[in-house]
Amino acid sequence: AQTVTQSQPEMSVQEAETVTLSCTYDTSESDYYLFWYKQPPSRQMILVIRQEAYKQQNATENRFSVNFQKAAKSFSLKISDSQLGDAAMYFCAYRRGNAGNMLTFGGGTRLMVKP
Amino acid sequence: EPEVTQTPSHQVTQMGQEVILRCVPISNHLYFYWYRQILGQKVEFLVSFYNNEISEKSEIFDDQFSVERPDGSNFTLKIRSTKLEDSAMYFCASREPAGFATEAEQFFGPGTRLTVL
């Protein structure tokens, strides 16, 4: 079974600084997707960024980028120029490549942004 | 922008009662999911649904749970006899058919907070 581990229950960053959230996963599959979801206090799940395992290039979305290390099964999220609105729970998630497959989530990292 | 909607936003029920949580997925999506999140814990998969049948379910999704797509727009989760431990946030999600540009992404609804007393 696939597992997703987020080893940092809480992280703190100063506004405008950069922070990296860690995620590791375990799978025997070769075709899969990885995601970072943001969950603000409203508890809505918002997709931040995704990475296809077959792509070597790291995904980027504006201030958000990932460091995907396939051999190490590591998928970290870097947030640059942190803003107060970035404060939230961040969940790393894994999905097998076949259509319709479920998401497996990590335990989450609570990010606090200090003004 | 199309979005997944869920009703009600908060449901309070007595232990042993039946509840139905409702979701309206994005209109051209064909894959549907239910997840739950007990307060302070990770999001857990319950069930996926495609072509009018369950395609995958977790250990959590026991005989007390059922899903249905009663018409062309709604997707429901029924809990027959609620227990205290069913108190959680329940998220519905939907996905486009395979082959579309964002086919890998599941779009989540805002969630229904279920409180069992």
C-alpha cells in the first residue's frame, strides 16, 4: 500500500521569506501523480501544485515550486516570498496513474506566517 | 469557474440516526469521490464512483455507508446508523474523464461538517 509521510507537523516562516515543506512517499508504482493541497481555516481543500512522475522537470506555479526526487521518493514544496494568506495546513498527496484512483494524503504540515 | 458544491455545510444528528450528505459535482466530470477528515487528522479516502458503480472503497467504507447518484447531477453519501466516531468533515470530489488536460486533478467541494451527538 502507498504511504505518504510529512515529518513536519508545524513550520513557521517570516513574511516575504522562503519556506520548504517536506514530503516522502512509498510506492512500487512507476506511473503516479503527486500533489500539494492547501487547507485554510475554512477547511476547503485547494490544489496548489501537481507533479507527474514521468516528468523530470519540477513543477512551478508562481511562488510555489516543488523539488521532486523520484529515486529518493521525496516531494518537497517551496513557497517563496511567503504571504500572510499562505498560512494554512498543507497536505501532500499521492495518486496512482490509473484513471479514477484515490488520493492518499500525508498527515499535513501547519504553516504559520509571521508578519 | 465551475465548482463542486456540498449541502448542508453543517449537519448535527443524534447517534443511530441516518444522514444523507449531498454533493453536486462539476457537470462534465465522470469520477466521484468521498473523503473524510476527523478533526486534527489527515484526509482519508472513503469511496470512488464511476459509471454508476463503486470502483474502489476503503476499509472505513463499511456496510453503514452507501453512495448513490440518484439523478444526473447529485452524488450522495448515506450513513445508515451514525456513530460518535463518524463525526468528521466529509469532502466530495470529482474528476474529468481521462484524456482531458487536467484529468489528474480532483476538485474538492467545501465539505460538510457532520457532528454526531
